[in-house]
Amino acid sequence: MCRRSRGNSLERKRRRWRVWQWLCVLEANGGTCTYCTRRSEVMDHVVPFAQGGADDLSNLVPACERCNGSKGNRTPLEWWLSMFMRDHWDGNGTVHGGVRWNKEMTLRDLYLNRHEEALAVLENVEEV
């Protein structure tokens, strides 16, 4: 399932989905986005196609356009952690102003404390 591109490198080809397959994915999870509570609008590759993820039903989940666009070419875990860290930490390793946080907590502590939440995200994706 490869084709030649102009640059003489092999490029994987995306498959065309039948309407019933597309609708089945969108209606999974009760018709809501796997990552939030909004209505699903698009199919998302759990392991991104750009990272070598399979282009088959076992790697697709329903998503809203906002989450799908925000997730981009990242796995759900990479995306979730980057969103959390962006909202709580600035580039020099300190907490954003206005965020309530234990002043003795380091970036490593924050990451470890979020481990259980990250596992819950992955469990939800696997369930869908």
C-alpha cells in the first residue's frame, strides 16, 4: 500500500473509508469526542498516521474538530501532557501566575502527580 512520490521516497497511502465505516467510528463513544464531551465530527488516528499509525478501524476514534486539530500528529498521551504542562508551567520551569500550586513542587513532581490522570486518558481511548 505504498506509492512513489515526486521525491523518489516511499510514501504511505491513506485509504478511502466507506460511509458506513466513517459513521460507525463517529457514533462510537455515544457520538461524542473521545477526548472531551463535545459531539464527534471527525475520525482521529490514535497513533498518528504521520508517526506510522495504522490506517484501519482499530486505530480510529471519534473526535471533535477542535481536539483533533489541537492533537495534531501527537499520541493522546503526548497531547494531553503537553496541554496540561502548557496551562500550568512557563518555559523556565516555574508555575504560571494565578495557578494555585504548592511552591515546593518541581516540574518532575507535577509530572508524577499527573501520571494517574494520564493513565485514565489512555484507558478511555482503549475503551472506545
